[in-house]
Amino acid sequence: MNPIIALLKEHNISNEQIGELFQTLTQNPLAAMAIIGQLGLPPEKLQQLMGQVMQNPALLKQAVEELGLDFSKVEAAKEQLKK
């Protein structure tokens, strides 16, 4: 299991919430950050999660694919943010 998903499940984040988070990520990465803030993760775990993603951005792609979502939408959303 992807370490991002495992960390979320470890903190009793439901599959539905995880799916919603990553679905939002594929559409609007900034909105996904707001959802992450609402999940109630302890600050040290949130910092750990962000550190993992920064050290290994491929983890996001793996998590999106593990959930059956389209990672190309994440890339397209990132491009829109640059404009």
C-alpha cells in the first residue's frame, strides 16, 4: 500500500475521504490542501506526510493510480496553476 494512503488510514481517515481528497487533487491541488487541513491529522504526522511527498513526488502518482484515478489530470491542474 502506498505510504500516503497508509498514513491516512492509520489516522482513521475513511476510504471515502481518501478518495475525495485524491479526486480533488486531480482537479484542483490547492483545494486538496484545504481538505488535508480539515482531516485533523496531528501536525507532526502532516509534516511527515509532506516530507515524504517532497522527497519522493512519485508517491502522489502511485497513490492516485492505486485509487484508480487519472494522474494526467493532476499534471494538467498543476499547469493551470502556473498560468
